[in-house]
Amino acid sequence: MFILDSCQGLNIAFLLRIIKYIIKIIKFAVPIVLLLLCVIDFTKAVTAEDEKKMADAKRNSLRRVIYAVIVFLVPTFISLIFKLVPEPTAGSDFVGFKTAIKCYESIK
């Protein structure tokens, strides 16, 4: 039997609620941190009046934007993959997995 057979088993609902909360915090914090780091980098580059530092700031900012997009897309891709999992047949190990996915999606 799969350990995640229901939302009640081993306080799974509580754990999934914490995971959802952490994901929301990350999705909120990433753009703020990205903006702050880019502003700091460009401020340092402009005050130094150095073209090399300006190019480095542009490169670092682009890299950070790519990382931020990845942070946003990973949960989306995982949700998409979970939704593509077919409905299991009775007695299959997927029964518990699909139930856990439904449990995760139902938690507010």
C-alpha cells in the first residue's frame, strides 16, 4: 500500500499545506530579490564608471532572470506532469500516487 493513500494518513495534508506555502513564498520572494540584486549590480557598475563592470552586471542580470523563470516554471511543469498521470486501475501502485496528487491539489 502506498504511504500517501489519503490526506489524513500521517498528517500528509499538513505537510502538503506547508509545501504549498513554501512554494508561494518562493514565488513571491524571487522577483523581489531579483529586482534588488539587479539594482545593486547596476548601481555598483554605474558608480564605478567601468564598462567591464557594466557588462558583468548585464550578464549577471540575464542569468538571474533565467534562474527566476526556471523557479517559476518547475512547479508548473511538475503540476502538468501530475495531471497527465492516467487514472490507475484497482490494485495498482498508482492508486495512492493519484490520491496524493488529488490531495495536494485540493489543499488551499
